[in-house]
Amino acid sequence: MFVPFLFELRKRKVKVGLQEAMALARALGMNLHDASLDGFYHVARALCVHREADLDAFDEAFLSCFRGVEAKSLDLVKELEEWLSDPRARKELSPEELAMLQHLDLEELRRLFEERLREQKERHDGGNRWIGTGGTSPFGAHGAHPTGVRVGPKGGGRSAMAVADARVYRPYRSDLVLDIRQIEVALRKLRAFHREGADLELDLDATIDETAKNAGELEVVLRPPRRPNVRVLLLMDVGGSMDPYAQLVSQLFSAAKRASNFRELKTYYFHNCVYGRVYETESFAEPVRLRDLLLHCTREWKLVMVGDAAMHPAELLGGGDWYASRDELGGEAMHGIRWMQLLADHFDKSVWLNPDPPNYWRGGTAEMLGGVFQMFPLTLEGLGDAMAHLSKGTPRRK
């Protein structure tokens, strides 16, 4: 879409060619423009303008190509938000009617969703084909399809196989200072020490033993001090059904950041399930390949997963999430449950903290993940039990 813009730059004597076009394409592919028109302006100017004299010509070309685009985009977003905020009421289907609906796999959903996006020109409600609300179409919000793609606000049924949105999730805060003292106390149950360093301290027991062996003549024994050796990898589910627990997880995040008994802490985000990569930010703009992360985090690290483990079964048993790319994972694509098993097998000790009450864990994906990770409720008591398990508990059988 930016090729006409490059021709407009050449028309105004700005020297751009194949090299600039390829560099700009790579920058957009890496989301360096942050999916915004302002971001595209700054990235394109940095890559295409090689001398100060061309700055004015670049601005003129940019205005010529993109004037009014942002305003039109905002109008479209407003129209969509008004539509999705006033959905048609969902028709309640009987079990027999639900069973008659066509079940689709994720690849087929992607293909059909892109096809509908190209064809659809207006709002639809209550139908069985278009992207809309309140119907039996696989695409939309507040509908009743058992293997659909949610578009827009939370539907409430937790039956969507994927969510088509911009991944704009609320980050978990790490600066909360109120109401986290008890969480910090619970985290202190996770302790591991080893002796290292040049500074020495008195080994009282060894000094007494050696003095006794030396016929009462004082024999002082020194040793390196004990230092914390707890390294924690914290992976947090963000967005969707985790939104109601954002405050609770933020308190846990804040306490973990302040924990003095952790020698090293690494934190990453995922959504629902880990599919070969995790993310440094809640916007999912900085992916980290899971296998690269595991090269740094050895078996002695403690893995703490945080999430409600609630998703469509196809996300665990299917080929990956809506955004999964086989190329980005080096040609490697596995079912979600296998990625989770890979995590659990890598670490000697791991736990899953679930903010949902334990009676929600029976059946479905929570029960499946409970068979992979030792699961604890995200309460003060559950957190204390989880930390005790990481400190003293035996590893789960692989």
C-alpha cells in the first residue's frame, strides 16, 4: 500500500528506490510503526530522507497521499464501536440446533474470515454468514457458534476459538504499593541459598569443631556468605477473560518486582496459551521465541504461570493461535498443549496460579492444564502453598 507513496516521493525528487522500499517493508513487518499513521510517518522519514533538504518534499508527499486517512479511520472505529456496543440479543439455541452448526478448524476460520472482510460492506445482525452480532455466524460478537472468532467486546460464553482484534490489552502494573504486603510475605516462602563471593563470614559451628580438635586453642573458620539464589520466570496471561483479575495480578506483579529473595526475575506475557513465543509487553509487539528463552533459563529456574486456563479446547489441541506464524518459529508448529508440556518438562519446579475458584477447574482446558502443571488458587493461602511447593516440593512426573 505504500508503493504509491514512494512514487510520490520520487515525483518530488526525493531519492528512494528498491533499497528504501525493502527497508520500509521490513520495518512495517516488525511493527516498528506501532500500527499507527504517526508511527509510519516517523519510520518512513527515517528510512527515506537522506538529507535535510528533502524534509519539506517528504512532508508534501506524505500529505498528498495520506491527508484525511486518520480522520476517516477514527470515524470508522467510532462507527464499529457504536455497532458493537449495541448488539442484537443472541438467539438461544437448543442443543440439537447447536449440534447442527458446522464445526470449523482454525485454518478454515482464517480463510473464511478474510473472505468475509473483503466482501462485507455493511452492518449485519442475527445472520449465519456475515460478521455481525447475535447470530449463528462463526464471526462476530454475542453469537452462538461453537467454533467461532469473536470480533469486538467480550461475548461471555468463552466458546470462541480465537479473538480477532488489535491485542490492545491492559498491562499489569509493577508499581502498586498498597495491599501487597501479605503477598510479599507469601513470596518469601520461596527461598534458596548458596555460598559465593569474596567477602567472608564466621562459620560458628565449624569454628567450635576445629577449636575442640585443636585442644581448646581458638581456630577461626571463615566461609563465603549465603546469598539468595532464586531465579523466577513469571509468565502472565493477559486480556480477554483475565481482564476482571487485572488488579489482582498487578498486585502479584508488584510484589514479585519488589521481592528481595529473588536473585533474578524475568516476566513475559501470553494470551490464553503459549504458542512457541512469549512477549515482553502486553501489546505483544516484542516477541521472544520460547526456545531462545529456555536456553537462558536453565532447569533450576522456578516457573510461575498465571492465568485462568479458560479457552476454547481447539486452542490447546489445535495447531496454534490466530496470530501464529510457522515461519517466525523456524518452521515449528505444535499444538498448544505440547508447548505447555515443553515448558513443564524443561523446569524442575513449576506452578500455575489460577484466579478462578477451584470449582471452575473441573473439566475443560483448566483440567487439561492441571494435568501438566501443579495448579494453585491465586489467593494468599494458595500463593503460600505454591511457594512452598517450589521450595520443597518434588518435581511433577514428566
